[in-house]
Amino acid sequence: MLTTEHFLLFASIVLFAGIMAGKIGYRFGIPALLIFLFTGMLFGVDGFGFRFSSPGVSQSVGMIALSIILFTGGMDTRLKKVRPIVAQGLILSTLGVLLTALLAGFFIFWLSGTAVASYVFPLSTAILLASTMASTDSASVFAILRSQKMQLKENLAPTLELESGSNDPMAYMLTIALIDFITTGQSGPGPIIFSFVMQFVVGGLLGYLMGRLAVLVLNKMNIHNDTLYPITLLCAVFFTFAGTTLLQGNGYLAVYIAGMVVGNSRVIHKKSINTFFDGLTWLVQIVLFILLGLLVNPREMMEFAPFSLVVAIFMILVARPLAVYLCLLPFPKMSFRGKTFLSWVGLRGAVPIIFATYPLVEGVPGAEAMFNVVFFITIISLLVQGSTITQVARWLKLDIPSPPTGSLFGVEIPEETGTKLEERVVEASMLSEGDLLMNLSLKDEELVILVRRGEGYRVPKGRMHLQVGDVLLIVSEKNLNKIEESVQEENPTLFRKLKRRLLPR
């Protein structure tokens, strides 16, 4: 008889195996999310024999995971980068999803009548199958862009982030409407349009309002235990998703917008909040992809391999590119290379598989065949597209060298303050006039307030001897008060050390 201890032992082994496999896969350029899927399949019914067959549980876990993933993605989306491409992103996330679903749906319907198909899909079921895969998966896009630290020209990165973060409502709405039509035959264009408007209007409005409310609560709650701030925000994420869904809005859109509001506002303990959600996002992604890997039966999936492979090729090379080119016709400033790259990064991932569980739960005819096709196409997409994003960006000459990230001093200044805080590494060329700090060529408004050497900090003085590799913390003199406030908030320990060293005794 299996006990809680057995479950925890198995879960810890599977999670650890997935993390280690992801580390190995990263060295070979294989997306970590694909490795997590394979890990689940390895421990599943056709691997080590663990049997898991609950689409409902997978669906519930997927909702929780996606709400966290989208919220974190929203927090990482900078509004000043998104504003220039709002129109492109929204058109791709709505009309682009619809065109992709229709193009792929009619192709699936045509293909299911040929010898390559092992199952014949009626037109409505074929479009339903295509709808579950029509959106660009946010979990995959966010994970790959972050892990590969990609910098792209032509505002392509924020375009992808905005599209993938806001296109799930359209795919979700199409999936639910088509399931309702197939099972009851009562849905028409009126209810579909009404559902579309309700999901976007209610989801967008509540997402913004809940984001503003979360910022207000975090800044006013005044709790002495700093670790409770990220947990409070997590409660707000779940409240936003659940409340919006119950009010007929789209919870996925709401949490993404709420994340954007929080991420672009001044929030107390923001650095610890970002760290918490980054770690939590990776945890739920690992759990979700492994769980979905356990759900599939590889032997059954391989029966649909030839059919799924042809559909995958059509979606990658025809449906997605054609939808992107048509949607972006009103934007001639975007180059053909940029549009081609957007076409290539039409990644499938957790969202299509989760959406494919809805027909299973609702008992739609052919739902098992649909699930296996979606799973196989997701693997192909992650393997082919996910592992070649960097190479394609380089071939199209759209990549930009990534700047160093992070703060060696543990101090970050919010962008909205207008304060410039720079970490400058001492190079040999900087010491050509002498190795004393007073010999450095600095601008009149620049002031070195701290020097890091190795793991230690040193208070700068004019006759201090510098070494190659020292890191200088440089600010503008006129903004020292803002810097002091930020240092005290983000790194209290460092602030106290500086006070003791700098104040006269």
C-alpha cells in the first residue's frame, strides 16, 4: 500500500532526476522543458511503470502553474519596451491565433482523409484540435528567452513576450466554444463573440485593478517579517485568477496584466519578491511538465506519429508563418527577417497539452487521439524550434550580445527614479595614467562610492591603489540621497557597514 512517504520519495526522485537531466540538456542546447517532459515519460507507464491517468488533476495543476508563470512573465515585461509594439503584439495574440487555428484546422480535416491518418477528424473536431495548439506557449517562450539570455533587435523580444502572454485567452475561448458546439450543438457566433469580449474586457480590467491593489497593499502592510511579502503577493495572484474566472473573465490574461502592473511599479522588497517568483516559476514548470509527461502513453502516441509529424511541419512552416505575415502587413517598418523570426518562435508547450485535457474531461469524441497528437507536436516544436532559436536569430542577424546582468553589490535602483547607478570593472587600459583612484578619468558628475575586490568591500579614497578586476560602484553626486535610500532598502547590512565606515567618529 502506497503511503504519503512513498509518494514524497517518488516525487523527490523524479524532480531531482528532471533537474539533473535539464542541466545536462542545457549543455547540448536542448530546452529544459523538453527534458522535463521526457523525464515524466521515462517514469511513466511505458518506462519505470508509474501509472498516472488523471486529466482533471493535470488540468488543475496546469491552471495553478500557468497563473504563476504568466504573472512572473508579466513582472519581467517592461512597459517602456512594450509600448512601441502593443499593436503588433495584440494583433498576433488575437487575429494571429484565429488564423493559425483555421489554417491548421482545415489542413487537419483534409489530411485525416488520407492514408497517413490513423483517425478521421470531423471538421469541427479538426478545428478544435488546431485551436488547442494555436497560441504561442508563454511558459516555453519565457523560459527559453530567460535561460538563453537572448537580446534581439527590432523589439522582437517584447513582441514575443506580449504575444505569448496575451494570446492564451483567444485559444482558450476557441477551445471552450468548440467543445460546447461539439457536445451540445448550441453555440453560435453570438455567444462566441460575447464570450470573447467578456474574457478580454473583464480579464484586462480586473487584472489592472488587482495589480494596483496588490502594489498598494504591499507598500502599506508594514510587516516586520520580510519573507511574508512574496507570499502575500502569491495570494493576490491566485485571488486574481480565481475571481476573474468566476466573473466570466479570462484569468490568464488578468494575472499577466497584474504582473505587468506590479513589475513596473515601486514595490517594497522587490528584489526578494522577484527572486521568490523566479524560483517558484521554475518549480511549477518542472512539476507541470513532468506531470504531463506521466500522463501520456508513449506507445499510443506513436500510433499517431506519422500524422502528427505532417501536421507539425505544416504548422511550423506554413500556418504560423502565413498568419504572422498577414497580421503584420500593416507594419511595414518591421523587416522581413523580423517577421520570419517571429514565425519561427511559434513554440508549443504546456498550454496546448493542458488545453488538450479539456476535451478529455468533457468526453469529446476522439479526445484521446487529439491529446496524443498535441503531445507529439509539442515535442517536435520544442525539439526543432526551441533548440534552434539562438541559431536562427544569428542566421537572420537579429541577435545582440547580452550585457552583464545582476548586481555584484546587491543594490539595484528602480528605473523610474531616474537615478543612474553603474558597476564598472577596472581594466588595464583604465590604469594607463596610474593605478591611483584619483588618476581615473571620470565625468564631473560621477562619484565612486564603493570598491569591491574579490569578496570584500573597500571605501574609496583618492590615493587608493586600484587593481585590474576591481568593481567600482559609481553614482551621480546630485542623486546621493536616492542612492542612500535604495541601499538601505535593498541591502541593509551593506548600508550599516557603509555608515560605520563613512560617518566621522
